[in-house]
Amino acid sequence: MQQPVLDELDTFPKLLLHNAANWPDEVAMREKEYGIWNTYSWRDYCDRVREIACGLKALGLERGEVVAIIGRNRPNWVWSELAAHSLGAITMGIYEDVLAQEAGYLLTYSGARIIVAEDEEQVDKMLELGSGIPEVRWIVYHDDRGMRKYDDPRLVSWQQLIERGAALRAERPKLFEEEVATGRGEDVAMLCTTSGTTANPKLAMLQHKPFLRHMTAYLAVDPREPTDEYVSILPLPWIMEQVYVVAMPLLCRIRVSFPESAETAMQDLREIGPTHILLAPRVWEQTAADIRARIMDANRVNQAIFDFALRIGYEAIEKQKRSWLADMLLFGALRDRLGFSRLKSAATGGAALGPDTFKFFLAMGVPLKQLYGQTEACGAYTIQKGSEIDFDSSGVPFPDCEVRIADPDEQGLGEIQARTPGMFKGYFENEEATRETMTEDGFLKTGDGGYFDAEGRLVVIDRLKDMATTSTGIKFSPQYIENKLKFSPFIGEAVVLGNGRSWLAAIVCIRYSMVSKWAENRGIAFTNYQNLAANPQVYELLAEELEKVNASLPEAQRIRRFVLLHKELDPDDGEVTRTRKVRRGVIDERYGPLIEAIYGGLPEVRFRGEVTFEDGRKGVLEADLAIRDTSAHAAARAEAA
């Protein structure tokens, strides 16, 4: 049952103390380590936060200062965050896979005084920055493996932090409770990075009480119970994982479980059997691709059963129903295998999910809903209604959330603007950007194009700046077509071109795990990603996949030419954000010669570009890239010739 936000419980730490006092032995979270699930009660949660808070206070942390946290999703990540909040400090999460220079930008911008790093890998990034982060006084590390060789005076081990805190607490036994009581709901709790598709990310300031008020609106439309389960898979610096892992459990006491590693995440999810789940579009897409890959390896009878069950499943959802026959034949067992058998609510957000992927999971009986929102508005603020089967819209606004369409055209399409109870205070030390983002009456300019359908549901089309028009005046959404392409199990990423051109083309990245399996089954030799993507038979396979998508599109929006890129789009190369949103400006600049070759009618092009290796080193990669016509276009060109 949802717990109301009372005036005296207006910060995250106050709610933590309340839960520990009233439900001390109730399970709050679990973590899998060395194959064993370790359980932490609300009392344990509070005790760990108290220890860390006292340690941070002993290091000299003051109210209003910034604590940066970097590492994988673990309880100590959340404990450190609540500990900083307890002292009136502001937290800033950093994605664990960032390069040192990216971390340096955020640390310098925020003026972070203390860094909580998980292990040697993350500490190395901080030390690589050297004097480039002068405001940082301490670097606290949790895992001490490999740390004996370091002697930087800023380094503090987890054990040393706890010992310092224990000494301070011996002098001031009520320190933690006093600090928590001093906190106010209007205090800034966290700095959340924006997606940064066009420039360096900005830092949105989110306050305790507005955040919690927004959570009550969320829970009113998608409720949770203390017996419900959630598995934390998405990165904690992302606003929606802050919603699901940090804020929401404090209100409704849903249990949060942390997988052992990214590699075991889906297996660990199956062991927990969550009742609620949030996955990014790329995870849903990969899961669908994995299912299709297993079917590729199955015998003909099982393939026929899968195709039949999927067909009748699709027919059922078109009638706003679900098929009991499809469930009995296949989908019941498939949901159980995936760990989805107990799901009450499943969600996707952060970017649009292609309608084909959406239909696939709805047909499977997964109660998937599309969320929509922004970091600045405290995450999601629309959701699809109840058991309604809806794969075209993002649903309706939460209670107390307002959404409007600014300057709509004759079809009702315009900029989506929103105002929520959890609206951000502004961008950290960037008043100009804040003024540009907000309207005079307090609405957020999202920059997204959309409209309301006949049922009053919000339909999101694309970023307004990414909406494209061909030289012949045909308007199209590159993202919409890209999402349809990514439903193919063989396509991992795609960038659709055509703005200002007379026709559409695409840069495609193969889904290596699937295409390599396909190649192995056919005895096709290859050595690596680049070699496989250049194979003529792979080009034929991908041409067939593009034709399937073309068949579902209007003639003017069909892809005529494509190239299989020699590498995956990589956030380290700046081609996509850490949340996998395409940076179109970077693509246009970096692959300019390739794009010109596509539209120049060339059969191939020699590409030479800089890449970033996993350890941060730069290198140059050269490749001869073949450019192909899609089948229908190739036939038309041959006939014209």
C-alpha cells in the first residue's frame, strides 16, 4: 500500500528512518554475490547509511557540496547516495562506462568534493585526471582488490571510511539523526545528467520533496506493494533508475534486487521473478532478437509452432485481447523462461520502442507499457492506461501532471510541453539554459514532436530537430523507421538518412551475436565484426531485412541504398549517448564522406576514422565499405539501364 508523503517526511533520509523504525525486519533489498543472494532489511539499510554518513562527515563533507558516485548497480551505491543526502549534500551519478575525460568534465562542472568509486577500474579513471579535478578532496573506494599499489593521499578505503565514521559517532551518538532532521524538502537532492545528444550533458537539479510528490502521482497510476519485486538492471545515474531504485521503494517499500554482474543479469532476473520491471528499448530489442535466435536453432516443428502462436497472438492483440491458445502452446513457457511469469507491470522508456517490438511482447502476454518523460520533469509522467493494449502512444499524463502541444499544425502535431510536481529547480550553474528550456508559465520545452490522438493519449513522433523532409517535400521521422529496422534480429543499430535529399538511405550496424550465429550455421567463414559485416552473403541477408521494412512503408519513405558499417556505434566515440541515443550531428560529420558516396551512387568507399578502444586509447580504423541498393531499387535501376 502506498505510504503518503507527510510534511515531516519530506526528504529521502527521513523516509528511510521512518521505514527502519516501522518495518525494521522487512526485506528492503538483495544483492547477489558469488552466486548467493544477500538480503538487507530496512534496519540494515538504515544502519549502512548511518555508517557511511558519519564517515563522510568525518571527511569534512558539508551541506550543499557534491558527492559523485561511480560504479555498477549495488546496494553500496544507494547507501552512499542516501548517506550524502542525510548530510544535506548533493549526489551526482556517473555512468560506470564513461572515459576519464568525460568523468573529468562532470567532476569539474559540478565541483564535486568527494568521489565514491566502486573499484580499481573506476579509481584509475580518477587518478588519470591528476590535477584536472582540483576540487576533489577524497576518493573513497569500495573494493580494495588491486589497490595496494596506490599511494595517492586522496584515497580512502571503505574500511577506513567506516572507521572514521565510528570514531566520530562515538563522540556524537545522535549525529546522523540530527543531520537528517536538519534537511528540508526544498534541498537539492541530486544532479542528474541530461542525455546530451547535441553537446556535453547538463546537470538537472532535483529536489527531495518535489521528487517524492511526483512519485505519489506515479504510484497512483502504477501502484506497488511491499511484497512486490524489482530487479535493478539499468544504470543508476539514469533518472528512471533513480525513480525505481531510490525514491519509489522509500514510499511503497517494493523490494529491489541487484544482479551479480551485467553478464548474469537476465539469469538473476529469472531467479527473482520480478513483479515490476523497467528495461531500456535496446534491452527489449535484444531480448526479442535472442528469442528469435533460439527459434532459428530449433527444429522445423518448433519453428512452425512459434510462427503459429505468434500469428494468433498478433491477431488477438489487434482485437484488444490475448490468445489463450498462443499462451498454452508457447508463450506461457516462454514468459517463465525469461522470468516474466509474475509480471504485473513492465515498462520501457528513455527512447521510443519500435511498434513491432512492442507488439511482439504484448502478443507474448507481457504487460508492457510505454512511458514518456524527461530528466528535468523527474522522469516519466505519462503511461498507458490499465490493461489497454496500446502500441502507438505513450498513454495519458499522471495525476497532477500537465501536458500540452505548443503551436500545433493542421494535423495537431507540435512541440510537447509538460509541467509536473517533480519539475527540476533548473540546470546547475546554467541559468541561460534553464531560461531557454522553460516557458514563462513554467512548462518544460521537451523538444519532442507529438500530438494527442482521439482518445486523448500522447503520441510521440521524434525530436523536432530530427524530423526530416526530403528535397521533394516528403516529411518523415528517421527514428520511426530506425525502430522498425531494429526489430530485425540481425540489425543492432541503424541511422536513416534523407533530410534534404531526394530519397532515403541507411547506415546499418549488424547485431553481431545474431549474424555470427547465422553465419556459423551456414559455414560462412569470418574472423571479427568488420570481416563479417563486409561479407556479400551478409549483405544479401540484410537487404532482405530492409525489404521487409520497406514493404510496410509508403513508397516515398522506403530506403533505397544502405551500407553495413564496419563497427558498432559507440558512446566512447561520441556516436551515441550513454543511453544509446544517436548523436545525428556526430554521425553527419564523422561519416560525411560515406554519406556523400551513398548519394553519389558509388558502389564502395574507403573509410578512415578514429576509434576509441576500451582502455581509452585512440586509434585509426580503415575499411573498404560496400554500398548496396535494396532489392526493389536495384531492380528498378537495372530496368532503367
